[in-house]
Amino acid sequence: MSTAVRPGWLLGGRVRHDQRGDGHRSGIEPVLLAASIPARPGQHVLEGGTGAGAALLCLAARVPGVAGVGLERDPAQAALARANAAANGFAGLSVLEGDLATLRLEGAFDHAFANPPWHAPEGTPSPDAGREGARRAGGGLFALWAGRLAAPLRHHGTLTFVVAAAALPGCLAAMQAAGCGSLAVLPLWPKPGRAAKLVLLRGVKGGRGACRVLPGLVLHAPEGGYTAAAEAVLREGAALEW
């Protein structure tokens, strides 16, 4: 593990979340992702690309008794995620180290989710290899992630992604190809009247309902700072209702 570890907190100080001081660092995306998962106590969840564990930690803080498995290919990040789970006393969380494409997953899950690499391949690459791998979407990536994460889901289990709005067409197609229907899109508006740069996308395994676009969440008030609704999710650990 890198010696450059920076202590940090999530959900207004309720969750300890240490990260590497260099390389890729989490933003608000995993916190919003965790808030959108409709898990109940005792259910099993699966996260692809868990990093240092931000989304799993926030979900475990909101839903006591949830059992979670994170998949992470970076050994340093996987070790940090395990340490963070232990520091918060979340005994129900575990981390598997390896590539999502080849890891063998045991058991069935009620919900799966990810913040997959969604930056366009033609964008300017990061000089940091870890950050580049966590950010950049290669050809067929969404199909791979949706297929692998949907496979161990129970019937009517949910698959949720947080991605850039520009990646939405590819992600919708990937979820449908993975057998997830009843698709729903929840836009994350930066401010009132501004186009959404990020969206939450959910599919239901075996779902047959029509695709829906929901009202979404406005993140920032016109005068600056988070809206009350965003504060409730990001600071207080409230759920994002679909």
C-alpha cells in the first residue's frame, strides 16, 4: 500500500474514509450512488470498482445489517477499503481483489452497483496510471460491467450506475443486453436550469416496464452551496428516492 494515505470523512463525519494522497480520489458520485441503492437490512449487495470503499461504506452506514462485497483490481485500494470497513466497524463488508472481467463471484445478490470509468477514450489522459484506469472508458466497457454485475443478481434485483450524461445511450443498451429492464434515469442537475452532467441509471433484472426519466436532484442552489435536498443525502445520509 502507498504510504501516502490521507485521512478523510464522509456523510458529515459519520463515516471514516481514508484515501491515497496520490492517484484517483473519490468525489460525490459514490455517495450519491450509495444513497440510490434500495437495500434493506440483511440483503446482499455487490459493487464493481469499489476503490477505497466510499459507496459501500455510505450504504452500510445508512442500512445497518447490509452485507456487501466490493470488487477492486488495485491492491492498494483494496487494502484501503478493507481498512476503512474495519475502522467503521462494518463487519458485513468484504473486498475481493482482482479484475471484474475474470473474478469468480459466489452467491446471489439483491443489488449491484458501480461508478464505472466513463470518461471518453479520446479525452486527455491522466499522467497517473491509477487515476487513468479509474476514469477512462474503453470499448465495450459498459457491456462488460453490466453483464458481469447483472449475472449474480437475483430475479428483480437492481443494477445501478452513476455515469456522465453523455454515456447514457451506451449504458442503457448495456443494461438491456444484460437482461435488466424497467430502466429509470435520475438526472443530477448542477443548478436549476443547467443541463445534467451526471445521471443515475437503474435497471431491474428481468424487468419489463417502460423506461422512465425521473425529476432528479438539483445539487447546488443558485446562490451557491448545496441545496437542502442534496445536503440531506451528502451530509446526513438520507436515501435518494426513485
